[in-house]
Amino acid sequence: MGGAIRPYDLPGRRCPLPLRQTGLLTQLEAVLTAELDLDRTGRLLDVGCGPGILTVRLAHLFEEAIGLDPDSATLAEGRRVAAEQGITNIHWVHAQAEDLPGVAPGPCRAVTFGQSFWWTNELRVAEIVYDTLEPGGALALIVHTVDGRTKPLSPGPPPIPHAEITALVETYLGPTKRAGRGAAPVRSVQDVLARTRFGAPRSVFAPGIPDLVRDSESVLSGYFSMSWSAPHLFGDRVEDFADEVRALLRLRSREGIFWDWPGDTEVILARKPG
């Protein structure tokens, strides 16, 4: 059997990848500052913050930041990273998005989501966020987008065999992507937000990191960090899945190094009128 599942791969935890390994563009702060007129005042609410990758990165753009997540283990990781970096303006809240605004009252200058938006009651949560925002504030979904974007040249290593790994996930879990005990939705955020008081959002694109590389264990951890392929979904077959992924990756790269272009960074913005 291959290497054991590491502590951050256990059920209920997400991989706290180093900031560069998230694939988020290095100019993210500048993009948000320009688009949202940030001036280091106001409050940031990062919903579904996980280990605080966005919360920690963006906290200095605001007077106060709140990282909210239903997973206490990932919040502990966020607290640890923030303490290591000497960041003192973040409050960590153990709760679900649907618990807003009671657990984290507004007003907020900005409310951010990553993929976590899809694991909420989207319409209800978007309307709660609207009420939580100060006039002129914004909801910002920060995601990776591949479709329709120009793919850069590989820096050398072979690409991650995502199609093959996804097919392997499906042999274990079936073809419907899952989130916890439910199924992942098939909707566009534009359609969802257009049905709320926000109205249709707009998108701002910036180039993703073109030369990001990962080793095999980082690739595996990345899949375990996804809600639809989290370790607990595999039950007692999680080690079997991990071993099959490792074997596949050895076939695709003798050095165990892969190029990962996560796509360009898309910031989907929905503003509350000022």
C-alpha cells in the first residue's frame, strides 16, 4: 500500500496548500482594490473560508476580517497561519453560511466566496449577503476558469491527468459529483445571482499562474480537498483510491512532477447599490 493518508487529508479537513499552490493570481489584491475601491477600512467576510487562504491574504485590505466555516479543524489551521504571520485583525467563526447574519453581523464592505458558494442554499445566502453588505459593498466569488481562456505553454512537466483521475473518482463514487451527503449543483452563478436583488453580476479576469507545478502527493491532496472527492466520501476504500491515483501518476510522470494550470482567475462581482 502507498503512503498513508496525511492528517490534513482526513475526513472533514481540507488541504491547507501554500498560497502559491492555490493557483490564485499574484495580483488578486490589486484587482480587488481597484474594483471595490478598497482603502483598508470596513469589514471583510470570507464565507466557507476553510484554512483561511483568502482570509489571511486579504485581511490587510480591511480594518477587520472574518473567516467563517463549519469545519473547526480548518479554522484552527487558519488561526495558526494568521498567528505565524502576525495578522491580528481576523476573527474566526465556526458556523454555516445559512447562520448569517446572526453569527457575524454586518455591515460588511465585501463578502467573498470560493467554491463554497455552491455548497450553500445559494439564493437564500445571496439575499442574506445583500442585507449584510453596506451600501456600495460587493459579493465577490473568486474562482478558477478554464473554459474559453487561452492555455499557456507548459513549463516542461506533463500536465496533471485530470480526466483520468476524475474517471477514477467516478468508478468509486459514481458520475454525480457530491458535496457532503448531497449532490453538487449544475448551475451558473450568473443565473443564480440574477434571481436575487443583486441582479446580473459581472466578471473580471486576470491571468492565472502559468508555471505552477505539483508533486504527486500534492495532486492527490488537491483532489481530497474538493468537496466532491473528500476522503470521507470513499469510506473504507479511501486508501484503495489513493493507491490507484498514486499508481496512475507514476505512469504519467517518472519524476512525480506535474504542471498544473488551474485556469485564469475569475472574480465574479455583484454590487449592492450605494
